Amino acid sequence: MEITHCPSCGSSHIEKVEGTVSRDFDGETYSVPGVTYYACPECGERVYEPETARALQAASPAFRGQLSAH
């Protein structure tokens, strides 16, 4: 997957980033380290690669106990 323009604002300054993504759900913070995503410095939009989206979902307390390994 390669993104060259932000899907929200159209900026060409979007860049691929690797790092830790932290989220909050129902007062609980969870983090997923070492993931890749695209970040737009113009509007703050983040676009997650499919693997990153799956890792975030698997770590989320909202889905705890609902996902099964395939």
C-alpha cells in the first residue's frame, strides 16, 4: 500500500510512519507498538495499513474476547 496524498485534505505531505499507536476506549488506554501507518502533518489524518488496523482491533478492549484466530 502506498499513499501519496491525504484522503481527507489532499495534501501531498502525507508520510509513512512507524511507531506506537495509542488509543482510548471507555476510559482504558491501550497501545500497539511497531505499527506502520500514514500521517498527514497538514490535517492530522492517519491512514492505517490493513495489518495495523487488525492489530489495533485485536488490542482494543472493545473486542476483547470476540476475535478468534483464523
